[in-house]
Amino acid sequence: MTELSEPADVERTAVIGAGEMGRGIAAVQALAGREVVIQDLDTDQLDAALEHVEWSLGKSVEKGRLSEAEKEATLGRLSTADELADAVAGVDLVTEAIVEKQAVKESVFADLDEHAPDHAILASNTSGLNITRIAEATERPDRVLGTHWFNPPMLMELVEVVHTEHTDPAIADLAADFVEALGKTPIHCRKDVPSFVVNRCMRPYGEAAAWLVYYDEARKEAVDAAFEYDEEFPMGPFALADFTGGIQLRVDGEADHLADDRLLAYDTRVCPLLHELYEQGRYGRKAGAGYYEYDEEGQKAPV
Ligand code: NAI
């Protein structure tokens, strides 16, 4: 296949990086009938990834969500490669899920560009680095975009499809349709802003919580319990950071995020929009309006 026009055309894929995210993304793609090659610099990670996927599919069989035959067929569609060039030969789509470092990702994308077929779409699973610059490391920036999965990929439904100014809108639509064909829900992030949408909004929770504990102003157990109270959040910021490996991701990406010249003042001070709402008396649900309108019972009015 050299022309990609619909998700079914994406038959062969590669996942670069066999860690927490890469192995899960590979499993989801193989479950959906794609031939997937996983590549990692660390061959132990490749073995661990295959073992993990087998274990995880086994759990699905135990729970009656998958038949033994489907499990075996899925495992049969997964293979590994030590070399990037071997992994991407003949693929239609590559998903990169390696370490969260801008320069390393740019260098890997230059290699992907050299070795992947010209028609292949190149997607990064970065949590928030500059995808525009990653795209500019290739000769096909129109076919580069972000597909930002959430952890664990087998269970989490949302995938942010991040466009850069170079991304061909037809390629972004195809990537979103592909994500949907995998059983996930794509959301288009039409601007490549630091941390995209979900992490951009969630990060301040984690940061504020960390400062509270750093200054001995609250216990982490209390902060987590506060978030989990009444199940408003499935887990508090500390439990979440531990679950996602957020501490490492944050430190790995920290210098890049801080050096990102797209970082705006609103990352560090109160958004002027809040001032506007305040001046209009839109204090929130109790006042009958905030970002949304509310009825007398405090129910959000239909938009
Ligand atoms: P991880 O540390 O579990 O796995 C990364 C893997 O990449 C390792 O196996 C490592 O050996 C391999 N690797 C590093 N450099 C490589 C290279 N040049 N070529 C091939 N393999 C290489 O990391 P994780 O958590 O899977 O994160 C991967 C990416 O996904 C990062 O960009 C991260 O920001 C993003 N992400 C992580 C989430 C999470 O909750 N952990 C959620 C969403 C995105």
C-alpha cells in the first residue's frame, strides 16, 4: 500500500520504544488486526514487552473479553526488531514512544524519515514536547503529527491527535480515523502547544500538590484522599504521578519544556479569562454562571 486514504489501508505499523506506553500501543494495534513491529535500543525491553502483552491479553481471556484464539492471533501479529531500519521497512504508520527528550526524538525522527517508506505517517506519543520541531527534523513534516495516548493504552480511551502547522489536515483526519478504528476516541488538538490539552490542564494540579508537600503544608495522603473523595477523581495527583511515571517524565522533559519558547505567561500566572468572568459576576455554579450556565438546581444548562 502506497496511498493511505482510510484506516484499513494502515495494515503494517511500527512502534519505537517498548516501554510502558509503546508495548500497550503495539498491543492495541495488533488486537485491531495490524501487523506490528516493536523496536527498542534495549533488547531486554523487547522481551519484557512481549511478555507483558501476553500477560495482559491472558487477563482479557480470563475475563471473557477475548478468546484464546484471538489472543494467539494477536500475539502472532506482533514481532520485534533490534534495528530501527528493519522495524520500519514496509510500514504504513510509525508510533514513537521513546524517552521524553526533544533532541533524542528529533534524531529518531530523522532516522525514521530516512528508513520508513515515503507514504508512512510518523506519529509521536510525546506527552508535550514540541512536535513542530520534531516534524522539521524530517523531509515530510506534512505526514508528522502527535498521537498522544494515555496510560495504560489498552484501557484508556482517549488519544489526542496533535496537529502542527505543517501537518496535512487529511493526514490528521486519517490518523484520527485510524485511532477510532482501534476502538479509541480521538480528539483533535489543532495547535501544537506545550503539553497539548489534557496534560496542560492537569499539570497544575500535580505541581500545586507537590509544592504543598514540599513546604510541609499538607500530607500527600491527605491531598490524594481529597482528590479521590466521592470519586470525583479516580486517583489523586500523587497516586497518578506514581501510576504514570510522571516524576521521571517531568524530569526528563523539564529542560525542554522550560526552554520551549512557545511557553506563555499564562503558564505561570492567572489566566486573564478568569478576571473577565470575575468581573461579570460569573463566579461559578452557585452564581448561576461561570464558564457554563446553570439552572436553579445547579444543573448545567444545555449548550
Ligand atoms: P518508558 O521509559 O517506559 O519507555 C521508553 C522506552 O524507549 C524504553 O524502553 C527505552 O529503552 C526506549 N528508548 C529510549 N531511547 C530510544 C531510542 N532512541 N530508540 C528506541 N528506543 C528507545 O517510557 P514511557 O512511559 O513508555 O514513555 C514513552 C513516551 O510516551 C514518552 O514520550 C512519554 O512522555 C510518553 N507518554 C507517557 C505516558 C505515561 O503515562 N508513562 C503517557 C503518555 C505519553
